[in-house]
Amino acid sequence: MKKYRLLYGLLFLFIPVLLLNSCRGDDEYLLWAEGEQIAPGQQTESIKGFFLLNEANMGSNKSTLDYFDYESGTYYRNIFPTVNPNIPHNLGDVGNDIQIYGDKLYAVINCSHLIEVMDVHTAEHLHTINITNCRYIVFKDKYAYVSSYNGPVKIDQNAPIGTVVKVDTTDMSIVGSCTVGYQPDEMVIKGNKLYVANSGGYRVPYYDRTVSVIDLVTFTETKKIDVAINLHRLELDNYGNLYVSSRGDYKTTGSKTFIIDTNTDKVIEELPLLPNSNMALSGDSLYVYSVEWSHITQRNTITYAIYDTKLRRTVSRNFITDGTEKKIKIPYGIAINPETKEFFTTDAKDYVTPGTLYCFDQRTGKKKWSVVTGDIPAHIVFTTKRLQNLDLLSKNK
């Protein structure tokens, strides 16, 4: 395997620390991009690579951006400071979501209260959008919709009610805000309806238990669907059914998965035997994993499953078949390549040291390769545009 590093400008080392934004500290790792050839190069039809956003532990200001290039089979770690040497900040504190819309790459940085907007062709900085305690982002027409906890990052039974913020992507201006439930998390758009999972996680034990429905034409909340406590993830299948995850209360109420019929906006099924920390859909196969922490037992229970959304039943209790799951300490992210159908899971390990990304063959469920990432690898977005400045990242290899 090839490994190489690039120091992106010796002069930068001598810039006084006072000139730097608090999001970029003086830790040496922030000054380097690192690449490693971890797979054979391959010519792909549409998907050229993917970006991985590493959350990093809260308060560490160590969120980083990685990139995998299919053509060369090379994984590049921490690319943002290398391609943006003149930007006085790194990505910041807790990378919570990453998406591509048009020619722009959007990284939602939760505890830094900002969205970093980059050119998807180069990962170069374009804009910064400031939104308080922002969580997730979705798009329709020319607008971005961002879920916001709308208050400070802290547990507080009096935490304010959350909002969804509307952003015009043509000029990055905030053009509207819609009140939803407490501590809103993931969102899904179907037609002119925006669904929002409200967690109420800051108000423990008084969790929210609703999915808000927003009419995008009027940008108003039209209803709340009662589901279960502490909601988080949303996934829309090919039949108009919305899958909703509940974290439970980490004590007596466990994690569960629910199904909402988006035609009637009613809960039609509860799947109590399908605990759910995260999920990803490929065709009719919903890949689900769960890491359930119990304050009673003081340990995690980890499960994996595949749920058939057409047959409406669980068809596998482990989508990893070669024993690799025994090496994964804390599964934290999941994604499926829409072209090759290979799937990816990440391991956050102990939350404070570099994690691992695993790539699996979808047909066999066996590991194809793995690679070291940044701290808490979490969110993956596939791109049809190959990163143009790989020569910059590949110097001095």
C-alpha cells in the first residue's frame, strides 16, 4: 500500500495563533493531508468517489473531511485544510451531516453552528451559513432546508422548540423559518411535504415523540404525527412508506422502528424487533444497525439486520457474513453505493481516536477493504464528479 503526506505551505506554520479562528487549533494533524491506496483502481460509470465527514468528539474542534477516489483506489484523509490553506478555520466542532446539491458540497457542523459550503469539484470553500445548532440538511428546487435545535448545546428541560430553516441556494441567504417540535433531527421530502423527526433529546426525560409535516408551498407545519419518544432517523422507501427510528430512553424503553404511510400520514406498523441507530436503503433492502446503550446494564447491545420493504419483513439478522462485525466496536455510519451496491460501515471505536471505514461486497457480505479515517467517521455522500485537485493531495508521495 502507498502512503504519502503533504504539508501545504511551510509559511503557514509561522502564522501567529492569534490570527486563527478557534475552529483551527495548533494541533499538527490539522496541517496535513494524508493519502493511502487501499483498493485497486476501477473505472466507474457514474459514481467517481465519495466524501466522508468525520464528526469528532464534541468540544474537540476536530471534524475533518475525507475523500475516496475510485479511479485510483486512493483514500485521502483530512483534505479540507490542504485545499483551503487561506481559510482561517477548519471544519469545526461535530460534523453532523454532509450532502451534495448541484455543484456544491454542504457540511453541517452542529456545535460550531455553521454550514460549510464547498465546490464539489474541488472541495474549496465557497460560503459559510450560520445557523444555530444545525443538524441535518435536505433540498428541493432552489432551496435547502436545515433542521435546527434553535438554542445552545446543552441538556435543559426548558430547551427551546426547534425550527427548520429555509436557505436560498442561489445566494445562501436565509429566507424563512418554520417552528416544528423539540430538537428536530433528520428530514425527508416527498412531493411538497417535508417530514421532520423531533427528538426532544435535550429535554430528557420529557422527550418529544412526533414527526412534523411541513407544507413546502406555504412553508408551514400542517400536522404532527405521534410516533414514539426520542425520534432520530428517517428513510423513505419505494412504496411511499416512511421508516422512523426511535432511540428510546436508554433505560426501560428500547429502540424501535416505525412505518408511516405518507399517503395518510399515519403510523401503520411498529417493528419492535428492529432496533435502529441508523439505516440505508438499496432497492427494497433496508440495511439497519443498532447500538443500544443501557444505563441499567451499563453496556451496548449491537445488532445488524436487513428489512425487505416490499415483503415488509426482516430477511437477515446480519448483513456482514465473514465475521468482520466482531472487529467493529461501535458501528456509527452506513452508506450504499447506488451504482456498485457495495455497502460501507464505519467504526467510531472509543470516540476519541481515529476510526475505521469498512467496504463490503453486497452480494456476499464479505469485506473488500478497510481504511483508517478521522475521529468518529459518520456521514458519507457519493459524488458523480471526480475531485479535480488530486494532484495537490498527491504531491510528495
